[in-house]
Amino acid sequence: MSNPQEKMYTLPERTLPLHSTSEHKPPKRHQSARYYAHRVRESLTTRVSKIICGIFLSFLLLFAIIAFILWLSLSPHRPRFFVQEFSIPGLVQPNGFENAEITFNVTVRNSNQHIGIYYMDSMVGTVYYRDQSIGSITLSGPFYQSPKTTKVVDGVLGGATLNVNNARWTEFLNDRQQGTIVFRLGITSAIKFRVSTWDSKRHKIHVDCEVSVGPDGLLLASSINKRCGLYFT
């Protein structure tokens, strides 16, 4: 038989955990309520932050789209140069060297919709043969070119403005026998793009037009209306 004193000791041991658990339940419920209240406040703050960020990003995207459209409409295009005529009439004349002359004309196109081009310096044209200058002349003074317009500039090299001696003329005739004489027309000036009253910075332009002349001294069809290269410095 078991000792009665052992039972007296075991009964309190069984009841102690139950008494202890019941005493701690109310504090646990109190902490849980504060925790969920904090979670609700945190959730509301997060939602408000997301709404504000969404509105800000929407305005930023709208601003970027508007800026891109304005950039496309106002982004300046460089002027375009096209050779229309280039001739050396004296090639077919027996005494052509005595009255040697080079004539040419070039069209200058401003293809911008809303941007004008102001040519600040005089436009100077120089003719090269085998990469050596054989004459230079001023084609025009400073001028303003409106959007979507075309201007024609022309020049005549002869006499003091054409640096061709007898040896150089002989080279022309030798090339003529081969069927083609190749020249290069260079044009220089300085420009600014103009939108209303706003002007861009100054750009120095260099235009290079390669032209080919036939045995008759006239521009070959392959060079007519040929677009010239252009770069800024």
C-alpha cells in the first residue's frame, strides 16, 4: 500500500500548473490587443505611403512623356546641303585655260518644323582638287533661315579667285580623257538654332560635297541633288 503522506504531496504538484496558467491568461490577451492595434496602424500607414508614391510616380511619368514629346518636336535637325550645279565650261574649249572658270550652286534646306537657323558668319565656299584648294569665295553674308524653307547659294571661281596654273589644267584634261574629274566643294559658316527668342549655342559647321564632272565639263547625273556631308566643331 502506498503511504498517505505521498498522496498529500502529489496533489499540490498537479494543481500548481493549473493555477499558474489561469493567472497568466489576462496579460496575454492584453498584449495581443496592443499588437493587432499596432499592425492596423502600420497597415494604414503603408497604404497611405503607397498611394502617395503612386500619385508621385504618375505625375513623374506624365512629366516625362510631355518632356519627350516636346523634345521630339523641338529637337533641331541640322541644315541639309545639296549640290545642284557644278561645271567647268572651259574644258571643251581649245583655249579654255585662258578663261578658266568654275561655277556651282547649292541648295540649303532647313527641315525643322518650328526651329529657325541663324547663319552668324559669312558662308564661304572652297573648291578642292586632289585635296588641294584651287579657289575660295564668299557665298553669302550672315542671314536667318526660317523653318521649312530652302535657300540657294551660288558661286563663281575665276581670275584671281581660281588658283589653277597650266600644270593643274593639264591634270584636268588628263582626267577628262578618263571620263571623270572629281572635285570637292567645302562650305563653312557658324550657326545658331533659334526657337522664338531663345538661341542655342554657336556651332561651327563644315560641309563637304563630292562632285564629279564629265568630259563636257558639266556635273554628272550621279552628283546632281546629292546630299553633302556636314559636321560640327
